[in-house]
Amino acid sequence: MRRWVLKAGATSLDDLIMETVPIPQPKIGQVRVRIKAASINYRDQIVLAGMYGPVTTNIIPLSDGSGEIDALGEGVTQWRVGDKVTTVYAAEEWIDGPPIPGLTFGLGAEGMDGVLAEYAILSAKRVTAAPSNLSFIEASTLPCAGLTAWTALHGDRPYVKPIKKGDKVLVLGTGGVSLFALLLARAVGAEVVGTSSHDEKLQKMKALGAANVVNYVEVDNWGEVVFNQTGGVDRVINAVGGSAIDQSVAAVGYGGEIATMGLFDLEGKPLNYISLMMKGASIRGTAVGSLAAHKDLVKFIETNNIKPPIDNVYRIENAKEAYQAAASRNLFGKIVIHLA
């Protein structure tokens, strides 16, 4: 089989190498998945660049994949050969509820092989059923970006304050998490406002259902503009980082929430604590989500026939080009590598 390997100490695409190796065999409690598609997240760029420390051993990169189970290890009874599955991003011990101690970057990061290979050996608990309405290419985008958007909108299980019809949601940027959040929020009847620095992307967001859009480069005080347009949003999906936190506070409504996630930047102006306090608003760190939340997401996607936006699809031999495309400022939606 063909697979891509990120070499120990990697800091760039030069350290990503394709190999041909024998097809591996599952052991006790494992399944072998014939990977049909894998998608790239920003965290994969972080792992590649060694931004939080280079990997210390050779690993297969990428956390998000979809495919068919084609072999079962001893003791596996919950799956059958031919089942259509996606990977589970978080630790297999995170079954339900809020995040648990010891969470890591997930598959395809330090010490844990990912799915940029024609076959992957995974714990039987590290896969879950894929949505019946999605292709393998579409389903591969769910484990990180889709589930993060779901958790950002609803919180951790049990859902205390999930997004609902009539709520107002602000999504920042046009990465995978933000576009998933737009689609999921619209599916429950929420009103969505989107931001981007590209007018073409703003029009695409409107085509996906955004009621209003703002170019944050042309409008310095875009947070205040959004507040005046909406009376304050109930939820800000801040997948941008610290540089947008001040405007997020300006945009959020009374009693609203700013859900933050991702590692795009850690910069930012001093937080306007007075405004945050006077609005009774809150800022919530958002981890990806539990297995139970992932299953809720799958059911919701099937019920509402939601189709993830795909920017482009690459063949396995062109994985390096896919990485470069995923880092482009022109990106709108997900980059997927087709392995079938």
C-alpha cells in the first residue's frame, strides 16, 4: 500500500515522504479501514511545521478520514466488514460530556499514526458510522472541523444552551469550522452573519445562507457594525484567534457567548473586560467534541441533508499540493485527498 510519512523532526513539506509498504494487519481490538478520503485541517499544518515541537518519531499524518472497514481484529464485534466509517478525532476514552484530562492533538500527531494511507489500523473505538447521505469525500471532513463547529454552537453534552431557531450567530472567516457552523446554524433556523477579507468569499457565504456579511479589512469596527445590525449576536464562532477577540466582544449580545477554537493566532488587543462584564457575556474555549457529540452531529447531518463545502480534491500522490492548497488564503471550504 501507499502511505505518506512525516519524518521525525519534521518542519516542512520536504519532510513528508511517500512510501510503499505491505498492507498491515489488525490486532486484538483493532479494525483495518480502507481509507477512501482524508481531509486537511489547520492542526495538520501545525504538526507538519513542528510549531509546537517537531514529532519525535516517524508518523502517518492527518486525523480526519473516511472509508470502509475491510478487516477485523480478534474480539471486535461492534463492526462488520464493509461498514462505512469516519475516524474519531479525540481520545477514545472521551465518550461523552465535557473534555477529559490528557487530550492530545489526536491521530496523525505526536506518537499516533493518522490516515494519509491507503489502509489504516485503528482501535475499534476510534471509528464511528459515517453519515449515510455523504460521499466518502464529504464524510472525511467531519471528525475535526465538523465536530468543532457542532460543539461551538451547542456546547458540550449535555447541551445546556444549544443554538436554536431565531438565534443570531456570527462566524469569523471561511475555514472549515466557520463554514460548517454556518450550515449547521442555518439548518436550525438561526440567522448567520459572516466575515471575510475577500468580497468573493462573502458572496459565497451569502449563497450558503448568511443573512449579512462584513469585510473586516474594509470595516475597522466590524464588531460594532455587527452589533448594530443584529442587536448583538447570541453566539460568536471565533475560529480566527486572539486578533479577533476584541471585535468578538463588540459583536456579542447581552448574555451571549464567544466560542473560541483553533490555533490560527495567539495575538490580540487587550480584552475589553468592561464590555464583556456589562453584557453578561462569556468566552468559552472549545475542544473538538466527544464520541457522543460526534454521533449527534452525524444524525443531524443525515436529517437535514447537510453537504460540507469542498474547496478541492487531490489524488494521494499529490498530497503535498493539497497541503499547500489548504494553507492558501484563497481557501473556501475543505481540502480533501482522495485515496480510493
